[in-house]
Amino acid sequence: MSASGIATGQVEHMLRQVTPGRYDAYEALLRALATPSSGQVWMLLWHGQAGSPDAQYGNMQVEGFGYAPCVTSAQELSASGWNRSYEVVDGLDVARTLYPDHYGLWLNPHAPGGGVGIPWLDLRRIATGLERQPAGPLRLSEPAIEIPQFYALLAQNAHRTPAVRALRRAWVQPALGAPYLAIGLDVYDTSPPAVDSVRAMMQQSIGAVPDGLPVSTVAMSDEYDPVALWMRASARPFYDREAHGAPVQSPAAGYGYPQAGGRY
């Protein structure tokens, strides 16, 4: 079987399994698209030819969100009636191209029922590694679990870590997998020494977490992370260096921190 035949089998088989509420089938579709060489799609070009500098993907709006349409095989391309150019590319490459502009991918929009749309947040998961990000849609809320010892120790250690500006928290319930506590890290600097100091802060604090409670960290500077976006909009810091009136500590020159008053 040719490479394109393998792609057709994998992606189209998984696509046929997706129905409302079947998040496991949807995750299987994402894994198929994320597989290099066998997760190919046929991107519909509105302008230009495949490989040309002026080539532009088509676009469509669904409920206010942008998507680039594609089909999943040469047979679906014929069925769609598309009479302009197209290019066959790996789903992984498409994901890396589309998600920074907040565009999703829509598979087989011509099909009965309208096909399946993959939002840009899930394309980001494909681009950066499906296992590194929780499966959506996410249910986000303030944590209800009472662990004051952990929060107090973490705030104490954050105060001793000059890189940390503030800490936030959220309870994250993925569509698949166990819920977990997310700690949002708002930092002044992302240099390697600063990152190491924040990692050490978490390691020093995690012992106060009850056994069996998963804890993850989220960079508040991440413009694409849905948990960070929610925390910025809905969660007040439980530690805020500047709100406590503490001056920003500037380590010795050359350590990697910004000058006093500098912000990222």
C-alpha cells in the first residue's frame, strides 16, 4: 500500500469513529493526524499552486472561529468538487503552521453532516506533543480541595525565589484523564538560571501535597495555553510579590535577571 493509502486508512478510519461525546475517538483522530508521513491531509488552496510563494490555504468561519478546510484523501478531494489547487502535507506540519494564528483545521467540510473541525488549541497539542497538554474540552474552576499547608509552603518558597512575581491556581478536569491541580507561574525572567530556581522551588514544596493528588505547572506567559488564559482572566494570585509590597530583588549582574523595573 502506498504512503497516501496508509494515510487514507488511518485518518479516514478514525474520522468515521468521531461522534458527539466520543472524546476517545476524537483523541485517536488527533493521534493519527500527528503521525508523520501517515497523517497526511489534502489542503485546499484558495490562491496559488502547491509550493509557490503566493499559495494560500482556504478559510472558513464556524461560530466565530477560523478554520482552514482540507480533505482526507484523493477520493474525498474528487467528491468535494474542489477545482482549484491543493497540496498534500503532514497534519503535524499543518498544525505547526495554523495554530499560532489561532486557526483550526476542518476535515471534509463537504461530507454529510459537515465534517469535523479541530480547533486551534488541539492543533497546538498536535504541534507540541499530545501527551504534554490535557485533552479538551477542559472544565476549569477554583480548586475546592483544602491544602493550606502546600499553598503556604509554596508561597514561602516563592518569596525566597526572586524570579517569581506571582502564583495562581486552578482545578483542571480534562475530557480524558484524571483531574489535577495546576499552578500558574508568573515570572520576571525565563533565563536558564531563573527556570532552574523556579523548578527547585516547586521541588521543595511538592512534599506538602497529599499523596495521589496530581500537580502540574503552567507558564502564565504562554499566550496559547488554555489553563493560563483562564487563570489570567478568572483566578486571583494566592501569592503576589508586588502586592505584598516587597521590592523586586535584583541578583548580581550577569545572573540573567532583568534590571530593576524590567518586566517580561
